[in-house]
Amino acid sequence: MASIMITARTTTAQPSRGALRILLVEDNPGDAALIEAALGSSREPLFELHSESRLRPALERLGRERFDIVLLDLNLPDSFGFDTVTSVQEVVPRTPVVIITGNVDDAFARTAVQAGAQDYLVKGEVRSYELVRSMLFAIERKRTENDLHALEEVASAAVATLDLETIMRSVLGTLRSVMSADRAALLLVDDGGLRLKACSGIDSRSTRADPALDLDLNKRVIGDGRAFFGRVPSEDGRREVSLLKVPFDIDGEKGGVLEVEWTERHEESARETSLLTVAAERIASGISNARAYESVRRSERLANEERSRLRTIIDTLPVGILITDQNGREIESNALRSKIWGGRPAPSTTIDELCGLPAYYSDGGGPVRECPVVKALKHGETTLGVAIDIERLDGSFGTILNSAAPITDGSGRLLGAVAVQHDITERIRLEQKRKEARERAEFYIDLLTHDVSNSLTAASGYLQLIDRSGLEDARTAKWIEKALSSLGDSA
């Protein structure tokens, strides 16, 4: 005979360790007595039977106490039909329910399963063996169902977002709930050590007394690559804390440890170890995806920063800039290039569209059939400072120094080209004006020199005639001498 503990609905008794806690919801005392008798004659281990005759108080107890299974009569004074099952499932969705009924057919069986029940028993036909077997099978089926749901929840949490912090918080909260644990934590390998990255429950801290022991356990779990279940002293030293730890890899490398903690004594379960192992694999996959996503985002941020710096450089250069890809498609150009061409040229999409505006070589006047950027893309040539006369989009004319070079990667593969255009129209105009001014100045100098020289020569000749006539007195002779000397200096 199995031991049985019958507790009325007003009980305040604590659960017996190892006992299967059953809540019987039945308003008929005779049917309740049959269930009690069937359990009492069972050869199974200890049962702890609690009973309620109404649904409402039963739901209240389910909300504050843990039961392994519910034996449920569908037709109660305060509830009727399959709504009774639904009400129970809403309060304890992870607890198996076995229906006790007086009417059974195929339609009833299908509806019972759809409503969330694991099995049903017929009143008046309840036998000890069938009752115990039905309950144990219902518990096992519900465990399997809960495991599947838990894995689905963990997997969903791991892929619901690519944000690493959100993944860890969400998955740990889900694990703690489905495993009825007091705490769940994730430790990741970081810089050769193991660091706590996220946790859920007990104010996010461990209740264990010896951090050094815990560190040794983590090292052993990672080193051996195997799960660990055990008990260690609690922080206050008054009880034992149950621990389950499993290791996991991320992208082929040691990734870390996933652990759950129960502050009360908890028995080792292969089912829970398997569940946590699969959950760790899902977490590792989620972390790998999140890291890959973060790497892509980081690369995008760096690329945007580089693009911003390049944009700033391009916009502040005193030359026109055009950057293309290997097919001639315009990637970047600056405002000064548009100013040089008297308006923004249509963005190119092919190499052939790069030389669409009229241009002529300044030194020979021949038309430009392949501009420097085309030569860079087609032939890999670098061109420096070729003077080209252009007809602008606004109808005006100008002269530019046109340069271009191919852009290649480390292996020499062509990535595109960059063209640099320097407008020298104003410089040429100024040089022409300077040349004309110099020529004009030289003409004036020649003219002035000639005229002044003639005047000086004439004045000198007249003075020489006076000097030779011998008519002057001594004072006049002195003045003539000084005048001749001054004329000589002026000449």
C-alpha cells in the first residue's frame, strides 16, 4: 500500500518531500472518497491529496501553491463544462489536468484534449492502477509539452532581436520561469576569464557562500565540456543551494556557462539538464547572430564615418572631384565640379557617359575623345594636369587642368577611378592681361627712352656749341659745365 496524506481545503500543512501533490476539485463527497480510496490502495510512493469543492477557491490555491497535477470535475456549482478546464489552464498553464467525468465519447475526448487536459477518467470506474497510471502519464506528457514550449520560447527569445543585451535578458527570464528556478545567469568567456553578463532573479545576485568554489566549478564545467549538478552552501550558511550548470561554445570556441539556481533543495533531473543544454545552444546561436550583426553595424558606422570624412574633404578641396566605380557609375562629386562645368553634369552610369561634354586639347585644339577618367578605367592610366578647353553647360568657355587615376585594392583589382579638375580659366585670363600689360609697359619705356634721349642729346649739343664759341665769361662757362654734367647724368 502507498502512503497517502489527505488534506482538506483549509490545510496549512507544508508539502511533504518527495510526495506527489494532487489537487482534487470535486463537489461530490462520494466521488472524492473513491479517488481517495484508489490512491490509498496504490503501490506507488507517497501521495499528498488536497481537495476543493468549488472552482474559485481551487484557483486561488493554484495561484499560491505548487501542485504536480489537478484532478478536475467539469461540472461544479460555480463552473460548468470545458470552461472549467480553461480557467485552470489560465492560472497554471504548465500543470497537467486530468478530467473526472461521467460521460465519455469520442467527441468529448477530442474536446478535452483541445481544452488542455492530458487525460480523463470516468466516475464510478476509477481503479487504483488506472488512476495512478493516468496521473503519471499526464505528468510526463505535460513535462514533454512544457519542454517543447520552453525550447520554443527560448528559441523565440534568442531570435526575436539582434540586440545582445535584450537576448540575454529575455532568454534568462524565460528559462527561470519554465524551470521554476530562483535565478538564471549567463557567464561569457571574456579576455581569458569568465564574466557575468546577464542574470534574472534574486535581485540579480547569487545566494552562494563561496565565490571561489563557484569559480572552480565554472572552470571545471568549461574545461570538461560537461554539465554539472550539485549543491553548495547558501550565503547565510543555513541551507543548500541547488545548481545546474551547462557549458556552451560560440562559433567553435569556448563560449561560457549557462546556469540556474534554486534556493531550496532541488533534485537532479536529466530532463532539465537536457533542456538547459539545448537552451544554451540556442543562446549561443543568438549571441553569434547578435555579434555578427553588431560587427556589421560597427562596419557600417565606420564606413559612414569614413564617408563623412571623405565628403568633408571633397567639399573643401579647391578643385572639382569625381569618383566612379569600375563601371563608370558616379559615386561622389562635389559642388565645385558643377561650378567648373557651369551646372551639374548628369550623373554617369557607364564609362561611355563620362566624356559627353565638348572638350578640346589646349595645346593642339584636337577634340578629347577619351578624357583622363576614361583612360583610368579602361587602360589603368594615370593622367596629370592635361590642359583642356571646355564648353560649359551654360554656354560659356573655359580651360581646366584635368587629372585622373585608377583606384585599386591591395591585389591590384580595379575598384573605380578619381578625376580632379582644376579651373585655370581665370589664371589664363590674368596671365594674358599681365603679358599685354608688360608689352605695353615695354613699349612706353622704349618710347620714353627714345624721346628723352633725343631731348638730352639736343640740349647737350646746344650747350656744346655755346661752349665752343668762346663768348661766355667765366661764370657762364661754369654754368655750362654744370649743365653738361647734369645732362650726362640724366642720359
